[in-house]
Amino acid sequence: MPDFDLKKFDGQKKAQLILGYFNTVAHKYDMMNTLLSFGIHHQWKRTAVRMMGLNSGDKILDACGGTGDLAILAARAVGQTGQATLYDFSSAMINAGRRNKNNSPIGKRIQYVQGDAQQISFQDNSFNAAMVGFGIRNVIHMEKAF
């Protein structure tokens, strides 16, 4: 991944660079994660979702959700009455995830929303739990997002 050093760019320029990068690699992002982590990222994600202690019927927000690996695990964990909402600023990442997951019955329980994690467009208490995976490294103003 390119070096998006905060000292080199202002926030707006960094956001544009990051968005451009993810729009470019979206079609191969899942494969890149698997190769770069030697496949271990699958176990990390399963463990993270299990540690959340989700219940049947819960509504989960996956901020910076990318292609939806965490969202689909959360959708499984919350059962048929629950829902996972994948929230990401890259339409290309969302579309790559939607293509990969929508053929699954679980994929139908994932809502896809494009937006900036620094300005989440849902009312407070809309979700039982929220999560963010690798995307946290790309949030410019952490205090706005969380």
C-alpha cells in the first residue's frame, strides 16, 4: 500500500489519494489481503466478530467496511432477524463486495451504504454494535469518526 504520510498532505488531499487507491484495487483487494497476510486475516476477522458477543437480531455497523468480509461474518452471527450495514467511502469497494456476497443468502442481510466514516449518517443508537477493521488506518480525523 502506498505511504499516505499525514505530514506530506493535508486532510483533503490524503482522502483523495486513499479513495483513488481503493477505487483502483477494489477488484483485487480480497486477494491482496489473503496474500499479504498469508491467509491469516480470515482467522483475525472470525475472532474479532466472535469477541463482539453478538446476539440474534442485532444490528451491526461495519464502518470502513470495504468489500464486506467483517459484515458477512456479522450477518451470520446475528441470524436471520439481524442485519449488518457496511459503510464505506469507496463505491468500487462496496460494489466489489456486493458482487462477491450478494449470491449468498447471508449477503441479502447486508445493507450497503456509501459514506465517510468521519460523518456517519445514522442517528445515535441505530446499531447494537459497531466495528472497524483495517480501514481505521485511513481515517484522517479519528475524533470525528469515533
